[in-house]
Amino acid sequence: MNLPNDTLTILVLASLGLNLLLLIGLVAVARRSRRKEPVDPIGLDPVIRGIFEEHRHSIQRLEHAVRVLNGTDKRQEGLIGSTVRHVGLLRYDAFEDVGGRLSFSCALLDDHADGVVLTSINGRQDTRVYAKPIAEGVSAYNLSNEEEEAIRKALAESREVVKAT
């Protein structure tokens, strides 16, 4: 089929005009769709979409709660580590003429081996009580054999607890 050049020119111009109108229409649709909510690619029912949104919000709240609890847990670990958790007690007779093992040394230590050792010496006439600070398992004061043994007991108990957990 042979068409004259004038007819072909008119057909080409008409085709270009229609393509231009189609392009303008597609741009207008694209601009409108940007303003709207995202297109649902799988075509969910609005009720199901609402249920999914509620679950998404619930999960976000739970994630936030877990983050808060994790922070609280870290703070509590620090507090617990500095509380008295390890006790070593040694009862003994301080003097040969006094029986009943009424004298004692008691070490009260935290997880860092810091704390105090208390000693009570009972005699026939009087009782004396001493308190000595402990830092990292040692004291700046001279310790008796019984006080050192109470500290060793507390630290040994500390290692057993760590092994058990």
C-alpha cells in the first residue's frame, strides 16, 4: 500500500500528538499517585491492612519496652555488684580459758571483694568489736589469721557462686 507523502506526514504528526498526550497523562497520574498512600502491591483488604498496622504498632511498643528493660537490667547489675553478696564467718575461742566459740570474724564483701571484716573477741571480763575495711580482698589494717580466713571463705564462696551461674 502506497500513501502519498502528505498523508504519511499527517499520520506521523497525529501519532506524535497522541503520544505526547499520553505522556502528559502518565505524568499527571504519577504526580497524583505520589500524593496518595503507597499502592498496595498485593491488594490487601482494608480490614486486614488495619490488623497488620495494629500488630506493627504493638511490635514497636514491645521493642521499646525491651530496650527500656535492658537499660534497667544494666543499671541493676551495677547496683547488685556493689551489694554485700559474699559472707565468710569463722567462729573460734579467742582465749584458752573461755570456751563456747563465742568469738568470731565475719567478712561481708561485694562482687569486687570490697566490704568490711567484723571481729568480736569475747573474754571473761569484756567483749571487743573491731571493724576493718576491705578493698579488693585486702585491708590497709593488720588482719588477724581469723580475719584473713573469714575473707578467704567469703571469696571462695564467691567463686563457687560464679561457677554455678
